[in-house]
Amino acid sequence: MGTAHLQIDLGALAANWRALDAASGPDVETAAVVKADGYGLGIAPVATTLRDAGARTFFLAVAEEGAAARAALGPDAAIMVFSGHMPGDAPLLREHALIPMLNSIEQMTRHFEALPGHPFGVQLDSGMNRLGLEPVEWAAARDLVMAQRPVHVMSHLACADDPADAANARQRDAFRSLTEGLGVPLSLGATGGVLLGRDYHFDVTRPGIGLYGGLPFAEARAVVRLTAPVIQVRDVAPGEIVGYGGTWRAERPTRVATLSAGYADGIIRAMGNRARLWHGATPCPLVGRVSMDLLTADVSHLPEVPEALDILGPQGGIDDLAEAAGTIGYEILTALGARYHRTYL
Ligand SMILES: *Cc1c(COP(=O)(O)O)cnc(C)c1O
């Protein structure tokens, strides 16, 4: 097989949902964020696994993601859309029974005119300044909006991956005062918010990255394994270069393996000369630049010529690889390419 192999452990995904669900009280509903094609792992297998684990409410980024999610989940799941009701969304929202989280007065006007009586939620800005009604807008609109009976009111934490950040408590308190006495299910916390504790759980939590095995859920089980086949191995003499631009030069006789995966597959170019691949528990440093379809790694220290190396595996997960590229596990997952041979366990 010429392409790298991406193994997605759906049992680990379900276990991560159950672990995050157990981190909040029995009266708190644990939803699941499955935007961006289930963080790059495939909306249908991801969503159905989480539904079978017990999730009832699912969050997407945009209405365009709704058709695939609804097809996978069937009619009973609640599917919510963070970006709200954008121009032209009405047919999608109606056809797939999606619930937009309305972010502005403009979106509310659009929604109430285009889809009167269609369920909606409200997103409030509690300090992140990204999406949601500002507190002054909410103060003015609250009574009118509540009369239309929203099914959910939410906000989002900017700094929840750092429990010590004072912004967390500020946002929690702001959200509390904005939602006092509403009598509607409330949500504030994503993965980070679940881990911040009870005060941040409200009625519904919205974990994403922790389900897929990423930080800040340090106890998460790894969900992905990515193994690239070795196409060719060569011995490089001292002074010779490897790869585009000759950014790596052998200082001693070096055995270099060329593997099938590159930046077109989401192996971010900034990892060149920085990341490590793995042969079992033995690290093999990337040497030279990452090409579109190829990687080169130093395998001099291996007792035999390897058939394949792990890019993601038991030794190095998404957050380790992210660190080598100066990014985060979220970007590693969502960048995973379409070219891999995918197996769901
Ligand atoms: C992406 C997202 C989430 C999930 O966040 P994680 O950090 O992946 O758990 C929750 N809520 C909102 C509004 C989001 O955009």
C-alpha cells in the first residue's frame, strides 16, 4: 500500500465521551462537538459512535455540515449550529432540522422572519469577543427573544485550557448574571470547561477535543494512530544533503528512510527537521524538509530496515506532534488529509 494508514479507535472515542460525562454531575447533559467532519476523523463514524455512547446533542460550526450529521444521526438527535442563521441557511436549517445558535440581532430578525416557530438557541458573548450577543444587546432584546422560546442559551470560554487564568471566573460570573432566571438549558464549557469543575458545567457541556484524545484532557485515550510506509531507504555519506533546499546535511554516514506522507496529508511543513517518527518505542528524527507527499527520517540506529514508521502512535500523540510544528492538537487532527487509508476500530 502506497498511502499512509490512519487508524481511528472508536472505542477510545466512546471511552473519552464517557469519561468526560462522568466528570460532571448526573443532572448535567454531556453533548458532543463534531464540527469540521468530527475534528477530521469522519462525521458519520464519529457521530454514530458518540450517539451510541449516550450523546443526544451535537454541535456543528456551520449549517452546511448539517446534512451529513443528520444523515448519520437520524431524526432524534438535537443538532446545533454555532454560526447561527446565516443568509441562505433557511432551507438547510429546515430540511435537516438544525438548531441555529443566534449570535446577533440581525440573525434573530432573519431567523424569525424566514423560519417562524423553528427552534433556535442564543449565543451570548461573556468576554471572548468572538461570537454572540453583547451584554447590552442582550439586555435590550432579552424579553422579546425569550418570548420566542429559545431551546438553549450558551457562551464560550476563551482561556479554559489554563485553569489559572482569571478570565475563566470572570466569564463564568458574566454568563451567570446574563442568564439568571431564564429557565432554559445553559452551556458554557467545552473540554476545558468540563475540567474546570462543577461551577462551569451549568446544564449542558460541549466537549470536542477531549473526545478525540487531545489536551487539555490529559487523561484522554489516544484515538488516532498514523503509520506511513517506507518507500525506499538509502545510505547518505557525510556532507551530502537530504531534501528540498538542502536544509539537512549528514555529519556522519546516515541511513535515511523515505516515507509516503507529506504536507498534502497534513504533516505540516514546519515539522521538517523537528518532529520525530517512531519505530515501536524508538524515535527516528525527521531530517530535511517535509515535501508534499514524502518525509525523510534518520533510521541509522534501527537494527533492521523498517517497513513503516508511526507518525502518530503510542509514543507520540497529536499534542507531541503539534509541539514540533508550533501548533495545537486540534490543528493536527483537522489537517489530516483525505489520502490516507482509513480504518475504524
Ligand atoms: C469548538 C468549540 C467547542 C469544543 O471545544 P473543545 O475545546 O474542542 O472541547 C465548544 N464550543 C464552541 C463554541 C466551540 O467553537
